[in-house]
Amino acid sequence: MPFWKLVLSLALAVAAMPYAWAQAGPESVLVVINTQSALSRSIGDYYVAKRRIPAANVCRIQVTDTEEIDRAIYDRQIAGAVGGC
């Protein structure tokens, strides 16, 4: 999957969460931001500010912003990092 599609998919999934769970508040959302991607930082920071997501619910990861990554990098640098947030 191209990296930009992954970032966009994550952003859209996070954006849809408040609508999916009417009772869920900002404390129920985890926003994942790739610090290596200007687009991810921009979308993530905007969403955090607009939805008043607590700082404790922001997971900043560092992964390449190339179009594609292999499964091992995903497992280690994305899934592993998000799992630790």
C-alpha cells in the first residue's frame, strides 16, 4: 500500500471515530502522527486541536514517508510503535 494512502486511511479512520461512537469523547481517541511526514503532522495537529484530543492520546511515531514499505518495517516501526502508545 502506498504510504500516503496509509496516512490518509489512518486520518480518515480517526476522523470517523467520534461519529461511530456517539458517546465517545476526545479521551477515547488515539491520534497517530508520523513525525517524518509533513502531511501527517499537519493533519494530526489540526485534528488534535479541533477535537481537543489530550496530549496523552497523541502517538508520535517515526517512520519513512516513502510511498511503500515492507511488512517488516510496518510491524516494527508502525504497529510496534503504536502498540507502545
